[in-house]
Amino acid sequence: MLLIFFIFSIILCLSVFLLKKKIITNLLSKIFLAAHSFISINAYLKINQFDSPYYKFDSLAVLLSFVLSILSVATFYHSYLYLKRHKVSKRQEANYYAALMMLITAMTSAYFAENLAVLWASVEATTLLVSILIFYEHTEEALEATWKYLFICSVGIAFAFIGILFLSMTAGNNGLTNLSISGLISIAKLMDPLWLKISFLLALTGFSAKMGLFPLHTVAVDAHTVAPPPISAFISTTLMNVGFLAIYRIFTIVAHTEIIDWVQNVLLIVGLLSVFMATIQLQRVNHFKRMFAFSSLEHMGIVALGLGAGGIGFYAAILHLVFHAFTKASLFYQVGQIHQFFKSYWIKDVSGYFKLNPVGGLSVLFCFISILAIPPSGLFVSEFLIFKALFINNHPFVAIAVLVLLSFIIYTILKNVLHLLYDDVPVGLNFENVKVNQYETISQFVLLSLVIYLGINPPLFFTNLINGAISVLN
Amino acid sequence: MTYLFIILYAITLIYFALSERTKKFIWLLAIQGLILFGVVFFSLNEIDIFDFIFILLETIIVKTMVVPWFLNKVRKHNQLKREHEPYVPVFYSIIVVILILMVSFLLSSYLNNGNMHTQYFTVAFTSIIFGGYFIIIHKNIFSNVVGYLIIENGIFLLSLAVGSVMPIMVNLAILLDIFMAVLILGLFINRVGDTFKSLKTEYLSKLKD
């Protein structure tokens, strides 16, 4: 099934890329979105079954695929608005959509990969495809960010490759001749702990560039800053989920070994350092998109803390990942509208948004309530559970340190948001070319409502998917 | 015979530390590709014939010919001759590469578990660490890419050192090569050179808080 989807997607992308007709691009984009949603539903119906020796419909993959399907629809819609505002040529439009479709296809391949080699190749493919989209505006800054993203991600992924090589060696010593994740889990107890530790460290470092986690988080921050807002929404959510999934797959293998405590301590350190770096950087940030990017670093740090804490923290980490995806995507979609009014992302240039666009302002307010994990946001539930896990599992000092750092983060973000919403409108602002569709905020309200609903009253299939995802750790 | 190639590979790393001319970097990369061909030819004769041909083509065609040819084209396009002022003087770089070699030797002896070719591992590990060092000490994105290719050659050697039971891993290393050569080099170095009129990394520092 997945192989057919991949071939079908490639044919659609090639058609869009070669034909360069607006009607065909629109039609094929809709067919692609329908096909992706069908794959997600089909994967749910065939949960825990193998699609081929290289792909499996496991719970975490299905959950993240649903998130991807939902955000793909919203991203295509906001991309349509973005391209319309910038009056791009048919060729540029076709290139954009073709790259976006291929990126979604590569991410789908990464989610469902049951073999570490396929996962690695899919992650490499996402790096190359997203770089085309980061460079889309062809500015000097875009070139710089794209170069750094490509180069550092490639070096990072090369290190992750070394980690997988070491894993293959220790697996080979125990008779396993492929890199199937379920196969690796089955022989995990027999593998050499030293090589497992080295493999995990290398994979964590390498894939941290994709997840936007310390130590290679900087490239993702630069990419956020210059990419078109709908692409920033994707980099900050579904692409970070790819990085998380890659790290989580290795984590599921080491979770069955004696080194699990050591691995969890590493994750606690990485999570704490991520939140710390986010706090430091946020104190001197003066660009809205960079502020959101550092907020993503903070949230990925919290996810790592959830995995490091264990117990209920595993459940909360995945919950947090899903809620963060919906909330952060909403924020980046709204950034496109803000830019329409102010023609700038610099904090000093952007103020009085509530007066200019009340509906958009309301959306910003709800987004920030949600991203700062203030009730009724679902992120409050997930963060609460992560802190609970930290205290229960004897990490009170980590929990307290993170709480202190979060206080600084909340203060800084709130200060900038209040400036954005309620300060005076800058003098001499030109509203001539402001093109804001009054319905485009609906997507953000829908996503934010989803975060509240799933946090307060999660449906059974949703909790079952998360429980299924963490059941492989036991 | 393979030991000879391994020693030659280590010598190319010392030459990388000694060199300051971009043309020499390209030659050294081509020589490394040839050495890797020799290593594959004399050591992997028991693997599947299809994998064997694939790897040979990769080392000779891609590493020895295509990538150096492409790098040379990029070098000419950007009129690069001499790598000016690396952050660390050449003399210290030679000492560093020798130190890395020694540490790698000790590490491979410590990690040896029977299934690993320690000689390959020593040089592969040296190549990876030295590649990282090479990236750090040079101010030019062209040299950064050369550093990345040194890392990548090290990974290729490492996959031979530990991946003899899994040819798919070796093929994956090839995939890394192709992506690297076609996309990073092809699309962006020239673009950076044309836009900033220089390949110095100091020009790529607009994005900050």
C-alpha cells in the first residue's frame, strides 16, 4: 500500500513540476491530500500490521501520520494564500507544491519505516527537500540559512549513520542480518551495552538537528527565521516529529537493555540544556519568528524530559508532541497575516495588532495561551504530567530547575506578545497592499480547539494510539 | 595488501593537514577515492557480486572522478586558489592529526570485539574526527565541504570495518555520497559565491539575534 502511495506521489509531483499549470497544480494537490488522508486512515485500520518488510503501521507512526494529514491540509491552504500574496510565477508555484508534496511523502516514509536504514534514508531525503523550500524566497538570508541547514544537517545525519553502523555491528554479532526495528528490539538484551551507548549518543546528536533539540538546534532556528511561514509551520512541527521519531525508534531498542537508566539520564541532561538554551536565547531575541523557533526548542526539551523521566512521562511526551504541533503550526500560519500588516517580523516594528485585525489578534492571544501551557490548553495537561513524572521518579531538582527557566520564558514571551497585541500602532504604517482573507484564521481556531478538546476529553482511539506507541517500551 | 592502502589513506590525511591549496585538496580526495577502491578490491571479495560492482563503481566513478571533477569546476567558477589563513597553523594541524591517529589506535584496541577490523577502524575514526577538525579550522565553505567529504570517506571505511555482515549499510554510504555531490555541492556553493562574491564563512553570519 505504501509503495503504491509513494509511486503515486512521485507521479503527482512530477506532473505538477513538469506541467506548471495552475488548474492542474490545484487539482493534483487536492488529490495528493486526499491520498495522504486515505493512507493515514488505512494505516489506522491495519494497525500493527506490516505493510512490507521495510514498513509497519505502528501506533506512533499512525498518530504522527494523522497529525501530518491534518497539518498538510492547513499548510496547503496557507501556502495557497502565501503564493497568491506574493504573485509568484506558475513555474515558482509548481516548484513549491512539487517540493512540498515530496517532503510530505518523505516524512510519511520516515514515520512508517520499520527498518533503521530506510528511516535514515527518509530523514536524509526530508533534509534535501525542505532545503528547497527554505531557499524559496532566494534572499541572502535564505541562502545562508539553507546552506547552514543542509551542511549541518548532513554532518549530523552522517553522525547518526555512524550510530546506526555501530548498532548494525553489535546486532550482527548476535546473528541479526538486517536493521528491522522489531528484530533489534528482540535481541536488544544480547547486544553489547558499550556499543549501544555509543550508538544512542551518535544518533541523538545527529537527529537533534531534525528534532530541533540541543546540541544541533541552531540550524532549525535559522531555517524557521527565513522560510515562508507555512513552511516554518511544517519545519517546527511535523519535521521535528520526524526527528523525535528517529530518536524514539533507537530509544525503544535501548529501553529493553540494562543501559536504559543511563539513556534516560542523557535525555534529562539534553532536555534541561535545551530549555536552558531557549531561556538564554529568548532573553535577547528581537525577531518574532526566531522567538517561536526558540519556543520550539523549549518544547522539544520538555519532550526529551518526558522521555527521560519515564513512567507517565512517556505518555505525556507524545501527547506534548502532538499538542505542540497543532499550536505551533497555528502560530506560524498567523505570522503570515501579521507580516501582511507590518511587512516585518522584527519585534520593535510590530505592535497594536488587535486594533488592526481583531480576529487575528484573538487567534494570537489563544495561540499564546496555548503555547505557554495555560489552561485550558492541552499543553498544560502534558506539561503537568511531565512534571509529575519528574517528581515521582526522583528528579525533583531537574523539575525545579525547568520550572524556574520556564518562568523566565513565560515572562519574555508574554512581554513580546503584549507588545504585539496592545501597544500603539506604529506611525506611518502603509495598509495599501494588505490582503487578508477574513476566513483564513478559521484553520487556527480549529487547531487550537483540537488542542483543548484532546487535552480535556481525549477520545479513546487517541489515547489507545499513544498507549500503543509506549507499549513497545515495556 | 590492504594494510598498505590503509597506511596510504592515513598519509593522505597528514597531507590534508599540510596543504593550503584548494587544488591539492581535490587531488587528495581523488587519491582517497582510489585508495578506497583498492581497499574494497582486496578485502570484500566474498560479498555478493552486485554489491561488489556497485561499490567499485562508487569508489572509482563517484569518489575518484565525478566528485573531484565537480569540485574542480566549482573551484574554477569561484576562482579559488589558495586557502587563506586557516584558524590553526599547518604545523599544529600535523601534530593534531598524529594525535588523533594515536587516540584512534588506542580506542580501536579498547573496543575490539572480534567482528571489527581494527586497522580499518583506526584510520576510519581518524578520518571522521580529522574531517570535523578540518571544517572547524577553515574559514571557507569550499574547504568545509572538503572536510565533509573527508568525514564521508571515513564513514565509508568505517562501514567496511564494521558492516561486512550488512552490505546494505555500505550501499547507504553510497547514497550519502550521491546526495552530497549532487545537491550540496552543485546547487549551493556556486550560489553562495555568486551572491556574496566570496566563499568565506564570515559572510554567512547575517542571521543572528
